[in-house]
Amino acid sequence: MTDSLSKNQPQQNEQQNDRLHRYVFNELDCRGELVQINQSLNQVFENHQYPQPVKQLLAELMVATALLTATLKFEGDISVQLQGDGPVNYAVINGNNKLELRGLAKLQGEIVNEDLHSLLGHGHMVITITPVKGERYQGIVLLEGENLAQCFEAYFKQSEQLKTKLWIACELSPENNKAAALFLQILPANTTRAEEDFQHLSVLTSTVKDQELLHLDANTLLTRLYHQENPTIFPSKEVKFKCGCSREKTEAALVGMDKQELLEQVESQGPINVDCQFCQARFSFDAADIKKLPS
């Protein structure tokens, strides 16, 4: 069931954080998405001491990945990686079609400037989709845009041949972090009208301010941007942080190693500690634990 935005204003106390909204234009050949995250982003940063530019990069990558995940029709896992030769040599958001996301970044040098290419240097974006059924897909795009939004736009142009625009905003602080993004895409109508619709809506969307994108609820924001176009919004979906690490998965990794060597390591160095890179959870294994592992 869908609702016309012009007829259904949200309650004042409606929870807007960590939601993704899809919407269409009944008279125009375009579609859009809006994502706003807060708690899930804070959880990605928890237990990490990222410099501010790296937090900005991960926040932008997280909202862009959420939009991408909602756009593609698949059931399974998705990974969006940024790889480069700059101070940030690796950043990734992993997730699934349920919008359960986690992320991390790895640094190899001092950060001097904050723009995308100063952070990552020469690099590329790797998008990997692993469906529950069907073949694994991987797309690679060079990081040639001025910012991350342009890199995602290039991916859609390359992979789907559909004009796409993204607008991303972040608000980061030691106490609280927010990020939001708007997505606009032409429908595969391949007509002059569709091109005109996309250009018209792009001009309207370009008027959005960062504070509006971050702090207005979806209905208010979309009605303010498109009050004459009367978009229809679909029920929203929750965006969640979910790491997915567990003691059982760690045990499964240890099973593939030589048990006697593990026992010797425990005897000489103490319990084996395995830390999750994403959430920093620690799983500890002493000699008794090692002996219980299947041979």
C-alpha cells in the first residue's frame, strides 16, 4: 500500500532515523530513494578511532550502499569496497538485502587533505553481489569522480545505462553522527520525455540543503522538493547495523588449522584471541577450547 505525500503528513514524533524510503512520480518517468541514518552509523564508528575525514568517507559510503542495495533486485549479500594507494587504502560496507550493514576502513599513511582522491589516491570501487540463488556478480569502477556520489553515478551509467544522481550530506561529531542521501534515477523508458523529466527533477532536487536532508522527515522533505509533482512514497524499510561475527564462525576458521600447532601456541603464548575487525568483539580460546574443536 502506498500513500500520496501531499495527503499523508507524518506525526510530529514519528521516528525518522535509520530508514530508507522509495518513491515514484505518477506522471514522470523517474524514481527516487531517500535514506537517513543515525544509530547504525554510530555503531559502525563505535570502538574505532577514525580521523574525521575517514568517518566522513565511511558515512557517505554507508548511505550510498544502502541506496544501491535497495535499488538492485537481489536476495543475498552485497559488498562495496574502495581500494586505493592513498592514506586510506581500504574502506568497505558489507550488507544484505535486509539493509543490515557493517563497515570499516584501513589506513596506511598520514591524512593531509580531506577530498576523495587525497584520501584514496589512485583506486577503484568494487561492488560484489552474492545472491542466495544465482551467480555472483562483480562490478569495478575507477574512482574518477570528484566525490563518492559521482563515483556511484558512474557505476549506474556503466552497469545499468541509466542516468542517476546522488546527493549526500553528513553531520559528524564525537557525540553523534548522521548521514543522509537522496537518489534520483531515470526509468528505462528511453524517450525524450523521460530525459526531460529527469532533468526537471534534477534541478528541483539540487535545491535541497544539507540540513533539510539530515533533519527533515521524509514526507516533509519530499513534499517540499516536489510539491507540484505529487510523488508517492512506499512503506519505509529500517536500516540496521549488524556485524555478523560470532564465536561459532571463529571456531570454524580455527578448525581448518593444525590443532597441535594451536595447542603449542596456547602453551607458549596463552589463550588465542581473535578480534573482529568490524565491531572489535574478542573471542578467546584456551587449551580446553582447542581440544574440543573437531579434528
